[in-house]
Amino acid sequence: MPRADAVRATGSSGRPDGYRPVFVDEFDNADVGRINEDAIGGRPSAPAWRSRYRHPRKDFINGEKQVYVDPQVAGTGRQPLGIQPFAIRQGVLSITADRTPPEAVGTLWGQRYTSGALTTELTHWQRYGWFEIRAKLPAGRGFWPAFWLLPKREAWPPEIDVFEASGDRPGEAIFTVHEPGPGRDGASSGWMKLPPPAADGFRTFACEWTERRISFHVEGRRMFEHVGHRIHEPMYLLANLGVGSKDSAWIPDPDASTPFPASYLIDRIAAYAR
């Protein structure tokens, strides 16, 4: 078999020949109950997703102003609050960020916004491969949509950011590799102008991770590449919509202009392997 780095690319995503799907969700199954805290079970056509990643919901390590919820989240209370950030309609998943209901702010650790995250932390992880998402990103100050990979073991780094975007910079994204090891901060593309989306506003973001290199693609165009990385362990998938951060130059906090509610729309998430 030819090396992954040398295989001819085909298809709108730029995915090389020779990859087989190992995890695919096209959101044709509208059961949002499969996005939950435990995320065990599900069928190949309707995989289960965890509704958070490994940090407790009350930890906001990047200074975000949202809390990630699903309808069963109770916060500091005893009863589920019933706040649902997820919906699946006509084969598209929406993750919606909105203002926290006033009566729930105290129960949700003072956070003024709610949103959603979904991960395969309990259901799928792999070493190397091709990872892609077809998505339409929300515009507006404070929005922080992303698709990324974290290690199965509880450690950081490594991290591979297939993309991160800011609603304050529509039409741009950043691609980053956070590497383990002393004296290695990894590599980042910096903010880059994106190719135009499809007619429906969606773009396909993808990452190829091989033993030698990690490359990032949008609409089949290679945007950034990092050769000689140090990430060689199984990783799982995450997609989330953050709100604000501790660095206003990175992701500014929302203000009166921010169009709440707003949704990160996802048509497809898939992982491929050789």
C-alpha cells in the first residue's frame, strides 16, 4: 500500500484514496437522546455521543462564558434543568448557544450562556487517520465553534484542532497542533482566510494525521501542514460551540450585538482509517 502522504486525493473533502470509514454520523437518525452524559450504546448508523468532555461541567479552563448542558444536567440543583442545546432536523445537527434562563444562572455556576459539546470519548478513538466535518458556522461576537481531537488517556497535550473559528472573524479559521514533550509548543497556522463555502453555506473541514505529518484541509484545499510531530496515541473526536474566553484578542466575549440564539450546524462527522 502506498504511504498516506503520497496517495492521490479525491473527492470534495480532499480525502486520499485508500481510507475506509470507521466512525460516521450523518445525523439521519433524529434521536437526540443519544447525546448524553453516559454515551454508551447506539447503532453504527446512530452512534452515541457524550455531551461533555473530560473536565467537570463547572470547570471553565479557557474562561468561557457558557456551560455545556444536555436536558439531564442539574447544575448545583437536584432536578434536571431540561435545557436542550441539541436538535436534529432533516439530517443536520444543530448545537445552539443561548442566554441562560434567569432562574437557572445560579444553579449553573453563574454562567450567563448555555451551549453544547459532543464527544466520542466513551465510544470511539483511533491513532492516525482522516477526520472530517461538514458544518456551517455561526457568525457573531463571542461564538467559538470547533472540531478537534484529544487523547484517550487523561493528559494534555496532545491536541489536534481540525479547526477553530471565531464568530467575530467570519470567513476565517485557525488550525493547530499541540504537541507533548519538553520545549515543544506544537504548530499553528494562525488565522487563515477560508475558501468560499458551498451554496448552502456549509464547508468541509478535514485533517489527515499520519505517522509523519498532520495536514489540514478545507473544501479539498490543503491549508496548513506540520511535519515531524510527536502525537502517536489514540485520540477521540469533539465538536463544540464555546462562548467567549479569557482572551478578548482570541475570542471576545459576547455583547449587545451578539445574535442569540445562534447555532453551529453539522451535516456530517466522520473518521477514516487505513
